[in-house]
Amino acid sequence: MKKIVCLIMFIFVGNVIFSQKMMTRTGEIKFEASVPSFEPVAAVNNSVSAILDESNGEFAALALVKAFKFKVPLMEEHFNENYIESSQYPKATFKGKIINFDASKLTNEAKYDVEGDLTVHGVTKKIKTKMSLVLKDGKINASCNFTVKVQDFNIKIPSVVKSKVSENVEIEVNFVLAEK
């Protein structure tokens, strides 16, 4: 009886320890909220963390808001202090699932539906988009594009610059996930 209990515990602990999780700490998120004829409103964050559970397709990402870099330092300062209020809302997160994900079938590029909760500026919204996944050299390259509205996340654009910043923000996400 003792051997059976030990065997069951070993199998359970082994499954938890050796579950297939892929991750990165160097993911990239770019966003653009530019309008024609004005200075580009765009930034990039190259230190985004993400994790994918290959067993069930659960996916999560975390970006520190202050890590977004702009070409113009003053624009970055206004972004952090006035719009996104990064001292009060330091993180942006996504927690969701890649629908019908099957790691064993991942070879060439495949597109999957991804849905989950995006939290920005203290507001959580459901999003659904397509994600492209490619298995290359034992790593999963994941990328997607989607659009969000600043008003959906209670981000206020002052009237003095309202014509220079788009209400729709284009977001591009790229991750290279490896076993942890």
C-alpha cells in the first residue's frame, strides 16, 4: 500500500514539475496611436514576460508600463505621467487561452484564436484576436496584432492634443517562447 501511495505521489508531483511551460522575459509589444500629418505616437517595450502552458493553451503576459520607450523623451514622460499614469497603474497584463491549441500539431505556421482579459490602466476588457504560432528550433514564435480604444480603458486624452493622438491604438505583439 505504501508503494502505491508513493507511486501516485511521484506521478502527480512529476506532472506538476514537468508540465510543459514555454516562456520569455524578452517579448516585444509595440503600439501606435499616430494620426496623419503629426508626429508619430509610437512606443516599444522589449522586456515583456509571457508564459504558455502547452498542455492546455493557457497564455499570460505582463508588461511594465514604464518600459515602453518613445523616440521623443517628452512624449514618454507625458505618456507615463498624464495618460497611462504608470505610477498608479504600473503593469499591463493579458490572461487568456489559445483556443484548440495542440502543441503536438505545431510545426509550420498556424493561426489560432486567442481570447482573454486585457488589463490596462486598471481596467479589464475581454479581447479576442488571431495569433500566429510557428515552431522553430524548439521555440515557439508567437505574434498577433489587435486594436484597442483608449476610451475603453479610461485613458483621457487632453483636448489640446486630441487631434494629434488616435482614439484607436494599434498593438503588435511578438514573443519567442522557450522551455523554462
